[in-house]
Amino acid sequence: MSRRSLLRGAALGAGAVTLPALLTACGGGPGGDGKTVTLGSNASDPIPKKAFADAFKAYAAQSDGRKVKVNTVDHNTFQENINRYLQGKPDDVFMWFAGYRMQFFAKKGLLYDISDNWQHYTGFSDALKDQSSGEDGKQYLTPYYYYPWAVFHRKSLFTDRGYQVPRTLDEYVALAKQMKKDKLDPIAFCDKDGWPAMGTFDYINMRTNGYEFHKSLMAGQEAWTDKRVRDVFDTWRRLLPYCQPGANGRTWQEAATSLQKREAGMTVLGLPHPGAQFPKAEQTDLDFFPFPEIDPEHGQDAVEAPIDGFLLAKKSKNLKNKKTLESAKDLVKWLATGKAEDIYLKSDPNNIAVSEEADTSGYSAIQKKAVELVSGAKQISQFLDRDTRPDFASTVMIPAIQKFISSPDDVDGLVNDIERQKKTIFASD
């Protein structure tokens, strides 16, 4: 996106500066009317946008005159500007992520404690509660759905060409070589949006060094100049010749479409991404396999499965009104029900419900397979830009990975630069 260079510098400024209209709250004056909840949405793609509209409409229909006023913003723009948004004039409720990126804002006092809501939530596992909790043990997030990252492909293409699902990295590379001989781009690859390639980095890192190292690295506790990190980039460099060239100029939609058009054989993305680009008639042809094993010690133990949900913004002027605060809490309490997830997933079958009370009987084959993948994982990560500080992810890792993709030979210079910036950012608290 051409806007990236304009946004990166301002994306995570510390001052409570009001953003342009793009990310300002759409509610009325301070306190609101007590019945209307404004909601900041990053669901800008057509399928999730409609699915959320269906869910919010259903909420309004069953509530006592309450309604949701949605402010939808381009997903990447929302993500890059979240810090300034929360410190400026945010909506009452907003969509965001579980884990570290939620904890970061909770620690800064930018989120409402909704532990009282959690006393009434049912159908959520202890693991979900943990991912929804701040470092202080209080709950700030209402989880809504999750989705796994994996290597996606077309079943029919694999059948027609006689391709076998690889389990190890060597088998993955051998398959990529065969696809290249067959005049395919082996791996559809993209990073114009700044985050898609992070999934590949995470998987190579967790398969090479294990989940615990991933957590420590993301928390700023490991040096990026460590040989283990260099090994990750060296392995990735081995895969780059089989990736579509020009990734920094390609969106995830374009990469997923090349898979759909049989121009590429595989792609590393999250379930909603290729799912959204496959027509309904072709959905059953979409399949995936876990990212291949690199070190047998870590096998395929870890799965990247981000959790999305809803939070209340502490700086929302509307929430100073007790009735509006009650309405906001009532909205997320309803969204925590299996029924609310069922309504959403009816229009967006590319995600997985987090509530044990959701109706999974209508899940597609790929949804069922996704549940098996995640439930069988020994560790679950939330994704690079969710497992670390948002400022480090946006201002350091986005340009660093894009630089590596375009110029992969200077790994020493790359990791030294990342480490230098990491020390400055993580020392700022």
C-alpha cells in the first residue's frame, strides 16, 4: 500500500493526538445517548464486514432498544494506527487481538477491565481466559473467533499432478522444485500489507528453535543477532527461490487469487485469506497441511492460531456515561454467546468459533480440519505482530522483513539493525 510510508512514522506516536476522520469515533457528544454503542471495526473485507453486520443487527433486534453504530476502517490502516487511536478519541468498543498486543494496551491503561463480564461468560476454556487477560490477571478481551495459519493448496491440483503432502522441510523444497518444473509458482508469496510474511518467519522460527524461543524473542528477551535467529533467515533464504517474485508489491488477496487460479501451488496464510478468494463453488477444493518440520525436536508442535475479539476503550468519552458503559458491556456479553458466533459464522465460514456452545454441526470439512489442527497442537502462538510490542512490529519488523525479501543476502546487517532498534524500543518502558 502506498500509504504505508506515510503511516509508519505516525502509526505509534506516544501523544494523545486525534487521528484524521479515518479513525475518529463516530458517536455523538460526550456520553452518547446511553443506547447507542459506537464500534471501531477493522473488518473491511466484504465477507467479514457482512458477517459482523448480521451479528450486530441480531444484537439490536434482541436488545432493549440498543443499537451498534459501526465505524469500519481498512484493516491495515486500523492496525497501524491503533496506539494513537486508543489515546485519541476512540469508539466505545473496538475489534482487536488476544495475547501480548492486548496486554500491551491494558498495561498502558487504555482498556476497560471487563472481569465482571467474565463472571457470566460460559463456554470459554481456561486457555481462552488466559489469552484475554492482562498481566494483572484481569480480563479485557471478549474472544470471538480464531483461525489457523498453515500451507494452503488446491486438492485437485495435488491429485492431478500427483503431489504428496510434505512433512519435512526437505520434502517441502523437493515439492517446490517439482512445481517449478511444472511451470507453477511453487509458493504464492506477498508482503505489500506488511504482515503476511511474518507468518512464514514465525513458522520457520518455531520449527527451528521451538515455541519458547519464539515467545522470548518476541518479548525482547533474546538477541536478534543470536545464531538461532540467523538460522531462521538462512532457512528462509533457501525457500525464497520458490516464492513468487515481487512479494513486496503483492497483496494477500492477489497471492490467494493466484492459488485459486492454479498459477501457484501453495501459500502460507491464515484460513480466512485464501478462503475469501475462493468462489463458493470451489471452497471444497481448498485444503491445507501444517507447516513442515525442520528440527525433529520441535516437530510440528506449534500452530499459529490468532484469536480476534472485542474490547472497550478507556478513553471513549461516551463510556463516561454509565448507561452507555452498561450498553457496551451488554453488547460484548452477547457477543460472547455461542448464538452470536453462529450468526457470524453463517456468513463467514472461514473462521472457527471460540465458544464451546457454538453450533459446529454445519462446519465445512476445512473448518473441521482446522479445529483438529489447533486442538492437537502442543503450543499455540498468536502471530509475530500480536506476540510482541506493536511499535516494534510496525516500525522495525515490517521494514526489516520487506528488506530481507528484496535483499536476502545481508543477514548479518539485517539482524544487527533489528537488534539495535529492539534495544531502544524495549528500553522505553
